[in-house]
Amino acid sequence: MSSTTCPLVLVFLISLMFSSLVSFAIGDSMDRDLEISWGDGRGRFLNNANLLSLSLDKYSGSGFQSKNQYLFGRIDMQIKLVAGNSAGTVTTFFLSSQGPAHDEIDFEFLGNLSGNPYTLHTNVFAQGKGNKEQQFYLWFDPTKDFHTYSIVWNPKHIIFMVDNIPIRDFKNMEERGVGFPKDQPMRMYSSLWNADDWATMGGRVKTNWAQAPFTAYYQKYRANACVISPGSSGCPGNRLKTASISDNAWINQEVDSVSYRRMRWVQRKYMIYDYCADIKRFPQGLPAECPNRRPR
């Protein structure tokens, strides 16, 4: 589909014939919307499925996924990360389609030596192409309590949020030739796995298996999104019109002036890597979406 075919048409004007195939998903107990996908018992629903845990030992990690696929939405999850020496481990929360030309929107939490901060890694893939990394430290200890991590995905923006504070706004810049995820439905995935070849200090710090099992906890999953059933291709306008304004705000959400100031505060104080500032990585010029990029 060309960039002149406005993505909003897919969202707002698709025939009502799809209305029986598409709905909004807002979770209650998490086993209604999520399923353990791998780990041989290392992923578990607890407390009447109001809590979910993933564990990692030297034999295997574990993971879960959403039962539904989404095309645009707001996805929220409360996570309490692995405590103590989590070096070498990676805890993930992301959206992804399948195949070599997949789309993907990533939160990855890179483990740390005790006393050092976690690294929050974000990335966006479109048609199999990523390399759009930004990394942050957090302004709190993410192992002490649950915090809410959110992805807002609409035809114009992908907004990464932590406790409802935006930390990154990836805008649709297809007019500049920049890929943007908009055509492929994606599931939500989460995993806890060993990546000590790169996760902590570039792989210099390895996983200490004497600390295993490593465990992360999840609760209060919420997918306020267009659920795509097999054979459907969009979110019909009638669903958006009948949903409440508060539930439906994500479809037009952007970073307003107040949120922008909060986002800039996070980026000034806590961003530790921005691909748009990595001139050595892009000697022929920064990617087209980067501000103040050098001409190619």
C-alpha cells in the first residue's frame, strides 16, 4: 500500500461487514486474554490468574503471548522485574507480527549487576527493518514494585510510556520513506531468557546461575485495541464510534505539550543511547526520521 493511501482509511472506513470479526479487548483475569507459550512449566498463572510469573534457569526461560492479534491499540502491562543480580537476563514485553518482513514494537529490560540500574531498550521494526534503538535508565527501582509499561499504537504514532509518562514518540514519517507498522496485525509477547552474550555491558558480565531461578511478575494486562480475527483486515468505524471516549482515546493520541515536557525530562535525564545521535554508526548520514540529520 502506498503512503498516499491514508492508513486512517483502514481504521475508520472499512465496511461494516467486518464488525462481527473485530472487537475491543479489555482484560479481566489474565488467562482470558493470555496463554503460556513456552518454558515447560516455568511460566505460571497465580492468584486466580490475576498474577503471572515467568522464570529462567540454566536450562530454559519462558514466555507467554496474547490469544488475540491487534491492529492498532493501547497495550498496558504491570511488570515487576527480576530482583538482585539479574545480569545476562532479558525480560521482554512487545508486539510482533510473524515472518521475515515482520513488524515489531519492543520493550526489553536488560538485567544488571546488583546495585546498578536496569537498561530499558526500545526499538521499532517495519517490514523486517529495525535499527531504531533508544535506551533508558529508569527513575525508580523496577524490582521493588509493579510499574505500568504501555504501548500506544495508532496510524500516526507509536508512543512508549512508563507509568503513563511518555518516554518515546515514534511518528509515522512514511512521506520521507520511513517504514511504519500499520498493515500487519500483531500479538503481544513477553519472555524471560538468557542473553548474556550481549545483554549486560555488551556481554562482558555473564549470568550467575547460582542466583537462578530468575523470576519476573506480571499483572493487570489491558488490551484496548482492535482485535483482528482470521480473514479480517482492519478495524471498522462503528466499533470506534460506539466505544467510550476515554477507552477510545488511543486512536488519536499524540504527545501534547504537557506530555512533551515530561518526555523531554526523561530523555534529558535518563536516555543513555539514541540511534539518532550515533553519527559513527551512520557515517553517510542519519536516518531520514532523525531530527537535524546530515544530508546523505
